[in-house]
Amino acid sequence: MLCNLNILVIFASSLQILNNMSQLPEKTVERLSQYRRILLKACPKEKQHIYSHEIAQLLHLTPVQVRRDLMLIGYSGSQRKGYEINKLIHLIGEIIDSKEGQKVALIGVGNLGRAIIRYVNKKNSNLKIVAAFDTNPDKVNKEVSGINCYHYDQLAKIAKKEKITIGIICVPTEYCVSVADCLIKSGVKGILNFTAAPLNISDQVFLEEYDMITSLEKVAYFSKENK
């Protein structure tokens, strides 16, 4: 499950690029994040160049798709050596990261919420969950993996004070819409919804929705023996 939490990194990258390079398609943004991650993790330190077919193989894509994505950000490799790895990592970072980083609020400190806090703050230096919110008195005014958990009624105040730009919703489905409304009124620019409730919000706020059950049912369909 934690592997799928990389969706936050992809989502924030999408939000940043939409602010600066609106011509990039969302799927390209997702793949750029994946390219950087795979280059950082899978390439030996002594390896200095990589070909499009090598990147494609690592991510189960086509070399043509990789070349198209990199052409969209203005980078082309050489036929003899391919792409310079460090240069490509740096370029992707310049495009999808913000210089000052982005602050994130998480609403709903259940098992999933706690897992997200631990994972994101450990894995990504440009994105930081700086505050968590809940209504459970057993969680409020305590720390969750080093992050303060506030009562939900302080969301607007804390979001504005901390200049939070992204909100993650991990609450029960019936509260999803009201939480999203509160986040928007608090000035967030992007929402990542981990509930099964679909949201209909302003185009001024970037929305990414991740339904774990739908993803699991998709996997189940393609893993059936007698399709």
C-alpha cells in the first residue's frame, strides 16, 4: 500500500507544474515524477547515462513515450550516450518542485493518515506534512510521527498561519465534502482525496482522487484466471 502513497508526490508535482507550465498533460507529470524516482533508486552511482529504452523497461513503458515526455520538458539525449542522468534528475526537479517547498495538512488521523505522515515526511524533502487534524480527543493535542495533531475546528486558522497549500483528506466518506469546503476556504490550492466520495470543486483548486477499492478491483479483474 505504501508504494501507492507516492501519488502525493505526483499530485503535488502536478499542482506545481499547472502553476508554471500548464501545457504539460497530467499523465506526463506523473511519469516525470516516476522517472526521477526510478533514476534515483535504480541506477548505480557509477552509471552516468541512460537510454530511453532502459527507462521504459524499468517502468513498463515504451521508449517512444519516454522520449515524448522528455521532449516536452525540452531535454533530448544523444544517440550515442542517451540521457545524462544527473542532468535529467536536476531538470525534472526544477520543473516539478517549488523552490520554497510546499506545506501539507492531513485531515483524519486514522491508520491510513498515520501511514501517509510517516511515509511522506520520510521520503520527500520538498513536501512536508506540517499539521494533522482530527476530532477524536484521544488524538488531539498529541504528536503523530513528530507532527502536531490539532482539533479540526482549528484547520482554517492553522492552514493560513502555516501557509499550507495542499490538503489530504482521510476522513470517513460522509465528512469528505465539508472537509474539502473548509480546506478551500482556508486557501489551499490542491486537494488529495483518499475517500471513496467524489468531490465537485472549483477548477481553481487542483483535485486528485484516489479510491483504493477501485484500484484493488481493477487488479482483481486482471488477475482473474477465467476472464
